[in-house]
Amino acid sequence: MRYHSTRNKDHFVDSAQAVLEGLAPDGGLYMPEAIPGFDWKQCLAGSSQQMSAMILSALLPDIPDMEQLVQRAYDGKFETEDLTPTVTVGDSTVLELFRGPTSAFKDVALSMLPQLLTAAKAVKGEKEDTLILTATSGDTGKAALVGFRDVPGVRICVFYPDGGVSQVQRAQMVTQEGSNVAVCAVKGNFDDAQTGVKNIFAACQGKRLPFQLSSANSINIGRLAPQVMYYFRAYRNLLDEGKIRLGDKVNYAVPTGNFGDILAGFLAKLLGLPVGMLICASNANNVLTDFIRTGTYDRRRPLLKTTSPSMDILVSSNLERLLYLLSGDTELVAELMGKLNAEGVYTVPDPLKDAIQSQFWASYCDDARASEIMGRVYKEQGYLCDPHTASGFAAAQDYVAATGDHRPMVILSTASPYKFPATVLEAIGGDTSGSEYEQMDRLHEITGIPVPPALAKLRTMPELHTDVIEKSAMLEYVMAL
């Protein structure tokens, strides 16, 4: 399958090379020349692993033995065989994406990406080491570190914003073992770290290096494609529970900052899954909400630190893919991305805005409302959720109230509440004193919900990665690895 940049139709690579490179040479994101034909009904008949293998084989056909790669990625790593179970909460269905090794939705993709990358290297005959560069707003970093730990021929470096992730998220990263891993805090916010990684790719373009650069962020199609599966999994569960009939449309409310999680839902729709409205849930950094409502993307605003740090993002990289998918115009995408880089703002043409608004709806939720929702959902439904998932509940409620659309609603739950124990404790009326580990214990005492073992053991693990650098020093740091 031929892939090209969202900013240039004339430079082609196959799907294996797209996974290896991560980012196109012109700074754009790789996308297939055309969405392949796909038997979505047959896909729904399989297990989660079979769904994953079928979807990935369609999107990344130049990587062979996909069923075996999927088995290696997931066997024994998740709490349940279906990988991403669903739970009925009130009138909605919650899709739990945090049942993997790091208790966050990124596990689904980042358990798979190392398998895809090593297989792609074999296909292309690549012998040199690969250096994975990743910026994280909280969850990607740990999931990538676990996925790539001690993978032969691969090194990984994760940058996170100093003071911009939760204490538990930081502890997960800085205690990471492995002979091929590096973790470094950047003085700045997530956008600074993400821009720094993109700038490293640009600075290294065309230069002879002792390694090949790639990315574990969702700018890499090999990171994005595995996420499509869980939209099919949720739909299948609704079928099994008798909540829908085959062909009925289902709405999905998706907490997202970098737009990758919700874009995976749009790819599922393009593959044929009967997806209704995709509801974009933001926190107080509501740049995506404003864009979907107005057609103007404006990052010229302060980045707020919230209780849902994984969505503290003002430059949503994967939105570029949506602009391409709905316009088919690489020149327009290149122009808009140029304006965003130079001026911090762009406005899409009205036909493109209309196309976006026909497929997507958006709302946002500040910290106070997220706390109220976490407390109310626990009190009324006995369901404990984290602040990111609370934004999904909020957006779902806002959408139904605004539109009267009562089609079945799936809310994506992106992280375990134990990754944000103080915030969740406060929301349900608990005592927030003490360390985050004492808070985890108290949350368990109140709710009876087990602490994920990988989070519970953090308290006894030493910090191995304590570097903190200026954002201007990121390239120098990478070259010294």
C-alpha cells in the first residue's frame, strides 16, 4: 500500500517504511493513498486479537505475519482477553482502555508498535539501530518505555514536561528499568516537548546518523492504527448485550488532546463500522472544542495546568490527518500547517468546516465540573473514573442535551483512577493528605477497587532517570545518548 505525506502527494513510501520513519520528511504525517476495502461485519465476528490483526493487515499490508505479531503484543499483558472491556454506567457504555500494563489507553497501541517496528525493519532490511523519540503529556511515555524495553536494535528516549504530569505518571517513567531507555524532563509544557521532538526530526533530516529516528507518538501511523480495534470491540459488545442491532449507529465520546484517540474512531468509520457522531471531549484547554465549533484553530492562548494533564495540549498533531482525510488537499493542509507554525492560528474553508461538523461534535469540561462528575457518577452509579474520563461523561451529556440524539453512547475511559488518586479522592469526598501512595491506599479502602499491581509497586522502586533540561537542549541531549 502506498502512503504519502499529508502535505505532499508526490512522495510515496510503503506502509512498512511509513512505520519506520514515523514522520514524513516534509514534517507531514503519513496517510494511505486510499482507505482500503474492508469487511467490517466479518471483523466484528472475531476476538479482539483477531479484530486487531484484520484491521492492521488492511492498513499496514506490507508488514507480514500480523496474527503472530498481535499475539506477541497482547498475550498475557492485559487483565482480560478482550483487552478493552465495556461496563454499563447509567445510560452509557464505558469502554475501559486502561486494563493493560501501565493502566492507560496507550497500552493498546504501544504494546503493538514495537512488534510492528521490528517487523518493518526486517521487511526493509534495516540493520542499524532505531532511536524512538517520544514526547508525552503523561501516559504515552510509560507505555512506550514498557513496550520498547530491551527490544533488540531499538533505543527509546522519552521527554516529558517538568511539573506537567501527575506524580504517579512521573514515578512510572523515572523508575523505568531497561538497558535501552532514557527519560528526561523538559522545562516547559507538553507542546514545547512535542515541538522539540519534531524539530529534532527536522534537524536530522538528510544527515548520516548512527541510528534511524522514529516516533512512538501518534504521529506514527503504526501507533495510531492499533487503536482502531477498540471501536470495533465496543460495537461488538453492544451487539452481544442486545443494546443495538447490526448496522445501528453508535456515538462515541472521546477524551482527547492530541486528536489521535478520536481519529482512530474516524478511521473505524471509514473502514465501515457504523459510527454515528464522534464527540470530542476536552478539558479547560479547549482549543479543539473551539476549532470544531468555529473552524478556527488558535493556539495563541496560555496552556493551563489541569487535573487531566494528558489533555493539556494546544497543538493537536493528529488533527492534520483529519484535515487531509476530509479535504483530500495536501496543498491546503501544508498551507494551514504553515500558518499554525508561523502565526499560531488558521481558519479552514467553509466546506471543510461543514464536513468536520457533520462528523464531529465537541465540548469541554473544567476541573470543577470534572470533580463534580467523578463524585456524582461514583455516588449514583458506583463507578469510579479518572478526570479525563469525566470529561468524556461531560461531553456526552452536553451532546445529548444539545441535540436530543439518544443513540447508544460509548464513553472512552482512558486511564485508571489510581493514576490521579488525589483528584479522585477529593471528588468522592475522601481525605487527600499524605503521599500519592497513601492516597492510593485510602482510595482502595473507600471503594474496594484494587490498586493496579504495577502502580502499587512504584513506592518501592528507585528513581533511575532524573535529568531535567531546557527545551533548547533537547537535540544536544539526544545526540549524546
